[in-house]
Amino acid sequence: MVMPIVRILLVLLAFASPAFAQDGIHELNAARDAAKTFKVYIDGIAKKGQRPDLTRPDVGAMLGHIYDLEALAALPPPEASDMNWLPDWFDAANTTHKLFIFYGAKPGPQPDLAALQRNMIEYGDQYATAISFMIRAMAREAVAMPMFWNELPPEHRTRIREEGITGVRKNSALFILTTVCAAIQGASKPANARLVAASLRDTREIWADFLLPEDRARVIAELADLPKWAPDEIARADLAKFTAALQAVN
């Protein structure tokens, strides 16, 4: 299971006081409010024994605020103070996508594959959007995090913070492997596979630098059999560009 990245980042931010960025606060507040409303909707539907309808205009608007790819892309270049708000936006996005992708799953030590498969098919469009958004948000964090570290006073560059950054780097690789493979391999529509693959293509240089050497090697190995599990040609081409960027790192 992927560790909650936001918890690690909270450790990194403790006792730090960089300038508080305002550029993403509006988007964060909109996403956080929408995430709360969406959970109320999901809880209400579950009590009625019904299935969520993510195509409803009001529900779609909630998800649109949470996974606002246009707002994320329109932000100014990353800076250290992004770490004051961006992890919270990612957390809202991550928590929300679990509400619909695991909806109706039976609790237990083993995953409810039947429920997951049904949700992947029924909510494939929303899942692809969520994964694409989270990959891009994580990439922005990957750029902002070293900036945050470099702005810390030497006495605040503790072993705990350093280990926290290492944990984020490792969990980023795990997130990419588990969610991206599922989103592309399980996509019932080529457009959804392409959306997710494009998020990796566009951020490939960031991941090539941010992933730890052993994790880069693992991702490269896992993506070696692309023709076997990525049926869409355009998605395969984008993933090949992503893999090539990782391979180019010495």
C-alpha cells in the first residue's frame, strides 16, 4: 500500500517558516470543499444501497474542482512555498479517488477484485483524470521539494527531514507503478490510457531526476513489456518516451 505522502510532508514542514504562497490557495480551498461535499454524497448513496453517478452535473462539478488540471497547469513555476498547500490538494485528490474506485469493496485482507474491476470500468473516465492530475501534482511537488530543502537553515536540515524526502521519492515510484499500470492496462477507452500516459510523458524529465536509482531501474524493468499490457499505440509511445528519459540518467 502506498504510504500517505502528505504525512511525510507534514514532518518536513514542521518548524519551517518559508513565505506562504497565495497562488494555489484558491484552488486548494475549492478542491478541499468539493472533496468534503463529494464524501457526503458518497456516504449518502452508500446508505441507500445505490451506485454513485459520477456523470451527474453536480457530482462532475465537484470532481472538476478536485482534479482541476487547467488550474494546476496555469499556476506559476514551482517554488519552495508550494509545500505549504500543494500536499493538501494532493491529499484531497487521493482521498477522493479512493472513495469511488474502492466503492462497494468488501473489507478484508485481500482486495475485492470484482468490485475494483466494476469500478474501473464504470468510473474509468474519472479514474484516468484523477491519476493524470495526481501524477502532475506530484511532479510539481518533486520540483518544489528540493527548493524547500535548500531554503531551510542548516540547523533545520535534520535526519528526519532527509529521511522524509527519501520516503517521498520511494513512494513516488510505487505510486507511478501501481496506479499508472492499473490506469493504462485497465483502461476500457484509448483516450483514458492516453491521458495517463501523457502525464508521464510531460513530466518525464522531473521523474528521471527525482526517482532514486534503484527505483528508476525498477520502473524501467516494469515497463519493459509495454506491448503486452498497453494496447494503445499512442499510450505506448508516450510511455516509451518516459522510459527513455529514465534510461538516459547515468
